[in-house]
Amino acid sequence: MCGIAGIVGKDRDKDIREKIGRMLAVIVHRGPDGNGSFFYDDRIGLGHRRLSIIDLTDNGAQPMTYLGRYHITYNGEIYNYLELRDELEKAGFTFTTHTDTEVLLAAYCKWGADCVNHLNGMWAFAIFDEKEERIFASRDRYGVKPFYYHIADNTFIFASEIKEILELLPRPIRADKSHFYAFLANGSFDYDEGTMFDGIKQLIGGHNLILDCRTLENKIYRWYDLRKVQENSNSKEENEQLFHDKFEKAIKLRLRSDVPVGSCLSGGLDSSSIVCMVHNVLSRTTDNGNHDLAAISSCFEDKKYDEQEYIDEVIKETGAVSHKIFPDMNEAFNILDKIIWHMDEPFPGLSVYAQWCVFAEAKRQGLTVMLDGQGADEQLAGYTPFYKVLFIELMKKRKWQKLRTEINAYRTLRSDTEADSFGEIMMSTLTSLLLPDSIRYKLNKIYVKRVIGLPLPTVMYKNKSIEQSYRAYNKRNARQYVYAGMHDGLRTLLHFEDRNSMAHSIESRVPFLDYELAEFIYSVPLEHKIENGRTKNLIREGLRNIIPKAIYNRISKLGFVTPEDKWLKENETFFYNELEKACDRLDRILDKPKVLSWYSDHVQSTRMGDTTCFRIICAAHWAEVFGVEFG
């Protein structure tokens, strides 16, 4: 896991070495174990910061050269590199290191651009072919690792983080209004190739980029599409066993490391399953079955937001070493600008801060690799709207008895734990089934403006990006709905995962996004994922013999949540003052009296999950941290 940087110009640049050095200087956190660079004809520069994970010797230094022709700067891990190495050695390739980087270079030498189809891992890399003067860049299937780029003034710049590119751009820095407005309106970002910075784009997960270094002509194309995976016809029991086997394999691959590995543990099904499977694997593969797996958890004194009873059950079951942290609102605002700087863009809620605290504690405990559960909710029907999708699917299939069973189970198990009432859930279900997308979107805009009363300009809700994202979540098509979560909403969470972990020089690994596991889960019918009112049924049944009974039976869901609504209500004046300053900073966008009046009227009725106030505050801090203008 590392940080990358690159500059490709049409013309020679006598300052290219200094520029690559500046880019690398702002991402020391991504690679504190070393840095390197490669230059060609003063037109092409590759930079790299190293976080040593596999082969800790200097043999793993980058940029790495292969056969005197191929030069790579690479961020990520190829988990199946040992199997690929064996295959390549049988084909006549030889290796001088024990790194996955050299395996990746050999794979490109053998298969060219098709090498990515042989990889099981997470990555963002650029390979410069000196003979052809061409760069091949790629990003992993689901976009776990970032790749940003900017093209201007006969120069192509790429990087792991936006701030590297900003280091080379002239002032003032300007916002991309469309993406900024989408964030203010509903917290959306990373839903397409754009960013909140004008002129800076990202290579989307599952895409490759080929750059002609002589002309700067480039081609971006999609190499991976989850939608090509067909639904399977297995029995429920077969799917549960397959899930167990593929999940176990994903965990085993992600335990390959020459440095200590720990895990995030929220007490929910996803992270609990990871910790339990790691325990299961290590108990069978280590001497005497002993291991010292560390689990890091975010906790709160208020039981409404706390999951310690479930965390403790997992610790008791596995014998993992538990480390608990208790995020504090005052500290959150003390370091808010620091977190924003690491994030590159504003974030919608303080759950990001809770995750920050988890990785900070992991660093204090000497951990360099952490496992986390991102991607499970989106695939395994972990969110409340999946009930609506299931109800609609059962209606369409005329499975009336099954529908009655699931509705009754929902009312019994979940209706009291959800923000929306049972009536609201059913009304939303029916409108999703009966009304066209265009009508539902218009009704949603009216609801947001008039019922919720958000104090933002109307132009923000006319954003085409928001409408496209809304339409993507088609509740009338279960597979499309899952895909939308994987292709859209998950990107934001992976952005936080990458920045929070790398801010503390930690590699985060997400086993639920092992592509073989993810493709299998995508092939499973929704009725196997929700059963008798229980979400993520595939995990519960597939892993029932290794997770504690309390986790198997758990219905509630929190994640790395913070008591943001409670903090708002208990610190009304503090947030009012912060909001007032935010309006001053964003005075060209927001109507200050309207925003403050809205806050005064709504603050004491803020519901869990409502991050409107913080979004505005965070957006203003972001503008200040990066000196962003909105002209």
C-alpha cells in the first residue's frame, strides 16, 4: 500500500524532478517507509511513496523497472500474487524479488492490458512502456484504491490524492459547482469521474487508461462490469455453503502480510464475521491454534449509539485482543480541518470521524494492516430500503404468501428500530412500484424542500447528477438496485476508508470486495439474502457455526455511528455559531438568514442520520482548508 505520482508532458520540463518531489512530500503519510522516482527525457516522471507490507527489503522499492523496458508506480495489493507467480514461472518468467509488484509487471509483460483480469486485489497503478512511450494505467474493479488526474497546458498529471495535483496548479483553486452542489444537497460525491475541484477527475473503478506520451492522446475504457454476472439457480442451502467457502478464501488471501494484521470491529454482522473467520482460520493454521488478533472498536457511553454488548460477545468467542475508543465531539472539531485535508473533499457526517479514531488507535497499537467490512451492506441487503425492493419483487412475482410472511416479519423485528414508520415504508414501496421514476423524483424534491424544509437554493435540486443517481436505485429491479449500491454509494465509503487508513499509514483490506466473492453474492437471488425479516441472511446461515449466537440473532444496525443528532441538540449554540461562520464563507451560495432560521426551527427535531447541518459546516471548512473559490 503506497502513494503514487506522475507527470507526463509533451515538452521537456527542467523542473519535473522538483515537481514530483513536491507531490510526494504531501503524501508522506501514505508511504513513510521510503520514496523513489523515475524520469525519462525530462518529459516523464513517476513518483512513489512506500508503505512496506510484502517483502520488507529494499527489493520492493518503487518505481520498479522490469526487463529494462517497463516502469511501474503502484498502490495496492495483489492478493493472489503467489499463484500468479507460479503460473508465470511455468511460462518461463523469472523473478528477483518476493513482491507482488514484480509479479504485476511480469503479468503485464505476458498478457498486456488483459493482465487485470488475472488479478485478485485492489490497485491503482501506471506502467510506462519505454519502448512504445505509452502509459497503461488501471484501477481495481470496485475502486478501492484511488487514481486522480488532470490534463492542461500540454501536461498530464496523475496521483493517489487530489492534494498532490493541487500542489502544482495555479491559484485560485476553483470548485466544480455541479459536484459541490450535489454534496450540499444530499451528501453525494464520487458518483462519477468528477470531483469537487474544477478540472480534476478520477479514473473510475473497473476502468483502464492508455496514454500516448508523445501526443497526450488518451483512451479510457471499462474493463469490468459486475452486471455481466448472471443470477444463479442454486438452492438456498447451496448458496449458504458457497458463501462460507468463498468468504473463507477471501479472508485467507487477505491475511498474506509480512507485518501485523488487525481488524475493525463494530459489533455488526460484517465486521464480526471477519473477526470470527480470521480466528477460525488462524486457529487451524498457527502453532497450537494461538493468535493475537487485535480488534479496534468505536464505542459510546450512550447505549443508543453503543454496540459494546455485541463487541464483547465476539471478543469472548474469538479471544481477540480488544481495543476500544470513545470518540468525542470537541476533539472532532479540534481536528476537523486535519481530517478534511486528508479526505481531499468535504464529508457528510461525523461517522467519518469515528472511523478516523479507529485507525488512529490501530496505529497506536502497532498495526499496519487492518481488515474492514465495507461492501457487505450493499451486496447482502443490509440497508432498510432493501425491504422495499424485496416487497416489490414478491409483488411482481405474485408470491403473496411469501410477501405476507415478510411484511409480518418486518413489522415484528424491524418496525420499531427504523426511523421511518411502517406506514411510510409501505407507502414508499407502493409509489416505487406504481409511479414512473420521473414522477417519484419530482415528489422527492417537493418532500425535501417543503416537508423537510432544507434551506438550500432550488438550483441545487435541479442537479442532473443527483437525478441520475436517484434513478439508478431502481427498486423495481433487485439486481439493478444492488448494482447501484456497488457502483455508486459504495464509492463514497471506499473514499473514506482509503483516506482514514492511509492518514495513519495503515493498509485497509476489504474482504467482502474480493471479486470472486462479490460476483457470487451478486448472483444470489434477493430472497436468499432477506428471509423472515432478517437482512444478510446469507452471512447468518453461511457462518452460523462460527459467529456468536448474539450476532446471528442481531437485528439492529449501527456501524461506526456517532451521536451526531444528540451532539446537535446538546450544543445548539456551538453549532449555530459554526453554521453562521459557514454561511459567511459560502456567502455566494447560501442565504444566511434562511439557513439560520431553518436551523433554529429544526435543530431539536433532528433525527439520527440527518447530517444537513454538518454538511454545510464541513463544506465551508473545506473551502477554507484548500482556498477554494466559487466564482
